[in-house]
Amino acid sequence: VNISSYNYTTIKSCDIVQADIASDTADSYGVYATSSKNNSVFNNSIRTVGASGNGIYLFTEVYNNSVYNNSITTIGGNANGVNLNGVTDTVVYENKINTSGSTASGIVSSSSISPNNYVSIHHNIISLSNSNTNGIRVLSAAKYNNIHSNTIVTNGGTSNGIDISNQERNISIYSNSITIGGSNSNGIRLTSNILNFTINSNNITTNKTKIYGIYLNDRV
């Protein structure tokens, strides 16, 4: 479903499924929007199969959007549940997200082209079963991101419940429940020039070796 350049659009109660042949569905998305504002995506069931097949992808000049109460499953490698890139005043909440591919994230907030400002991510349930994954990932100069009250479970090695990196500003992380099931992983990881961040009242459970509840590198 492509709602690029449309405003005040509602996508609700849809069953959105890619074809079962992964090679035919790489780099395609359940819902996609660019240059768009004041849209709502809720109460949908979304399933993607191909590599880099994001469930919901909001990309560049996307303002005042709500993504909530969706059930999202991604299977391919690097296939994120919700990918926010260059959005402002956007809220993502009460979604159930399952990823099974490697290098996937439940929710990504990034700013590769234009800033990601004033994003709220809360009350989502995120489960990741493969390695090199992130429950919630914020990167590339995102600002004013508020992450709270999410439930995140990772089962693969070298994974993070919440990963913040690369020149973020004004990040709040609180009241999240994070369970880490793989080795060489972190509940919350902050790396590379993070300024004005708050971490409090998170519940982090680990049961493997070489795991940190909270990891801050020397450039934070």
C-alpha cells in the first residue's frame, strides 16, 4: 500500500501479505509513505517475506502520523517491522511485531536524509528470534525520541533490546521491559556521541554470557 504524497489517509483493518517467494519481494513494503502528513495506520495485519521488506516504512518529509495496534511479521534479513526515516511528530504504539530474519529491528528511527524529530515509541510488544537484531534502534542524528513502556524479547546472539547510536540528542528511555536471550548482547546500548539522554525505571533480564544490562561506550 503506497500512500506517498497523500494526506489525511487512513489504512485500517487490512490484511496485507507479500507473496511467498522471497526473491520476488526484496525491498518491498507492506505500507509505504513519503512526502505525506496526517495519516493513520492501525488495526492491520502485515506480513513481509523478502529481504529488507519493512512492514511499515515512512520515509522523508512525513509529518504527524500515527501507527498503532498493528500486527506485523517480517521474515527476511534486514526486514524491520516499522522503519521511520525523516519523520516529525510521529507516534508508534501498541503494535505487536515479530521478526525472524538476521540484522532486523522491530522499530527503527533514523535520519539518513532529513531529521527524525519528536518521535514517540511506546507500549509495543517486540519479539526477535535471529542474531544481530535490535528491538528498537535509533540512529543518525535523531532528536527528541521518547521510548517507554515497550516489551522487548531477543533470542539471537549479538542483539540489543534498545540500541542508540550516532549523534542522537534528547533521548528518553524509561519503563521498558527487556529480556535478552542470546550471548554477546545488551539490554540497552548507547554508542557514539549521544547527548542529553535519560535512562530510568527499565526492567532488564539477561540469562546468557557476555551480556550487559546497560552498555555505554567511551564516546557517550
